[in-house]
Amino acid sequence: MEAYAVIETGGKQYRVKTNDTLCVERLERPVGEKVNMDRVLAVSDGTSLKVGTPEVSGAKVTSTVLEHVLADKVVSFKKRRRKGYHRKQGHRQEQTLLRVDSIA
């Protein structure tokens, strides 16, 4: 099996491997900067698994910011039939695209 880690960022958990690309909640970092994810919940080297309580001490995941993007539009539409009432609201969440460089 390949080495992987479970990290937490933006209130969500992600299972990542080296060279993975993942989309997370917006991080206020410039494009090209290295980001250290210190909140590592579990680490596997391919043969054994270390699970933290709640974090694995000494473990970190290093990644690079590739770009900042907007997610797909989410539309909220409300309507009451026969009353002439309708409301439409859209939203696009800001996200950051990361490439995982190393798991240590």
C-alpha cells in the first residue's frame, strides 16, 4: 500500500497521498507558497497506521498553493405557489487548490 495521511483544514477532513491535488476552503496564502498542515489526524507509511488522539505528534504534511478558484454556483430558490412570492440567491465559495508535496 502507498503512504497516506488524514488531515483537517477548514473544518473538513481529507485523505491525501503524495502528489495529490485537493481543493480546500480558501487559505490566505499567495500562489506558489509552501503550506505546512500540522493538524494531521492519521499517518500510514504503507505498512503501519498511526492514529492520533486527536493529532499525531510530530507529523506534518507539506503542500504547495497552486491557485485560488471559485466553486460551482449554488442557487437557493424559494417560492410559495399562487402567492407571487419567489426569491433567488446564488453563492460561489472561494477555494484554494493544493498539491501535496510530502508526508512526514
